[in-house]
Amino acid sequence: MSRVSYVCSVGCWLAVAVLLISCSSPQYKPEKPWHTAGGFQNTYAKHDQGFFDYWHMRWFGDVDWKDQSQQAHLVPQVEADLRAIQQPDPEKRQVTWIGHSTFLLQYQGLNVLTDPIFSKRASPVSFLGPSRLTPLPLSLQDLPPIDAVIISHDHYDHLDADTIHYLGSDVQYYVPLRLKRWFVEQGIDADKVTQLDWWQSAPGAMLSVHATPSQHWSGRGLWDRFETLWASYVIDIGDWRLWFGGDTGYNEVQFKEIGEHFGPIDLALNPVGAYLPRWFMEVAHVDPAGATLIHKDIGARQSVTMHWGSFQLAAEGIQRTLDDIAAARQQAGLTEQQFQVMAIGETQIF
């Protein structure tokens, strides 16, 4: 091989290597402070507790860990109204809380799910991990045809492989940056997955999805923390504007920015669970008081509490959660209608 041919050959292989690396790396934007060379980070807090820190706190610390399974009867639950769910009035803004962060949003003929998990456990395996405290109010087979699914991040209590396999490629998925690959690996058609960075939007005729910041983290294993992005969302279904919080801690900047860009919000789906002990959970999970701050920052007219009552992920008991919601509501000067507790399985018109 001549020197020229050798140089050309090496140059071609280098070009291919660069192309492959660029295709497989995250969409890194150094001008965005939540981007890093290897993934993502919170911009207003540092999350440095890991898997082993959690289990050390859980089993070897002095935290008073309540057994929520003994208090599961305190979680409000009702029988699902399958007729209303399967035959909704398209002119009414309808919300069904299926549990945890899973909601069915129905309006203008569209059916949208948030962070759907229909499995018994929030876990990579069927025999270990947080087990469902309260029964599912309906099954996947009871759902109407789903048009869109909104995913906040890749933790097992928000991204459930069995549920995604059931829904398949008949729906459009909206996911945070760098999570599309996981869906394609599960057999979902690539064109059915819309990947968004914070402040990016996917506009549509009847459904527009806007990814907004949250303060959390990501990872489905021991070695992939922060590799994919986490997000909250502003969801426009026709003239109805919702905010879906996913999973988040609080800071005094980002939620005010969401309010400035998108407020007022008709309805916020607002996380309140998995918040004790505060020294461990504060960065990644708001408590009810923090959720009322988010309610005000984003300009929400109403909030529905979520991310509690289905899986035990932290130390607080069910009664403590209910008491703290009531106290936070009163402290914030909000009514039960403005900052409310729905029953699992309940369908409401907003």
C-alpha cells in the first residue's frame, strides 16, 4: 500500500470513528449548564447520594422508617369508572389518577398517559424491590386507545418496561434527552419516540409537549447515573395547559422560570412523596411544603398531589404524608380544591 493510500485509509477510518462516536454520545451542548461531557447534572443543587448510600441509610442508619404497608388503608381509593374512562366526553377535561405518577389525561378526543407503571413492583426484577401498596384501579386492558405517553425519567417507578412493551409502537412517546435509545432497544419504532432537552418543544395540532427543568437524577443501574436527562413537562391539549412534575426537588430559580415562560397553568400534577429524611431526600424530592412553592412558582390554578400511596420509597408514613399535605396547604393559604388529594382510581373533570 502506498503512503498516500495508507493515509487515506487511516483518514477514512478516523472519520468513521468520529461519526460513530458523535452518533452514540449525548447531544452535548457546552453552553447549557445542565449538560456535561458524559451526561447531565442539576444546575442548582448537587446530588451526590448513590445506591449504596441509600441502602446504608435505610438499613444501618438511625432513621425511623415507617412501614407504609401497615397504613395502606389510609390511602384514598375508589373503584375506577370504566365507562367514563372508555367513553369520555371530548369537551370535558378529564383526569384519572391510576396511582403514583401515572395519570390518564383525556380531552378533545386525546388520551395521554404520564409515567405509566402497571407492574406489581417498581424494580428491574419481579421478586425484589418496592411492591405496590394499593391495588391498581384498572388494568392495561381497561385503557382506551392511548395516543401519547409522557416520560419524566428512567427510574423504575416512572419507566416500566412491561408497560411499554404492552403499549408498543401504537403511541407517541415523549422522553428526555438521550432516553430514545432505551425505547428503540425495547422494540419501539424510532419515529414514535420524540426526545426533548429542557426548554425544547414538540408542537402539534392538538397536543404540544414542552420539556421543562426538574431537579432530580437518572439511572437504571449502578453505573449509568446522570447519563440520561430528567424533566418535567408543560402539556397543552387543545386549550388546556397542564404541568407534570415527574420527580423533583425544589430550587428557587427553575420553577419560577417555568411560570414566567408558560404560566398560568390550569392544572399541575405535583409530586409530594418520598421526602423523609430531608437530609437525604431534599435534593431529589420535594415535600408537600415544597410542592406548594412549586404550585405558586409555576402559576398553577390547581394542583393534584401524586408520587405517594403506591410504592414506599422513603421513610415517612401514609398518615404523615396526609398530615403534611394538609399543613402545607394551610400554610400556603390554598384551599382543598386548589391543592387537592385525589383518590387512586378517581376520575375528575377539571
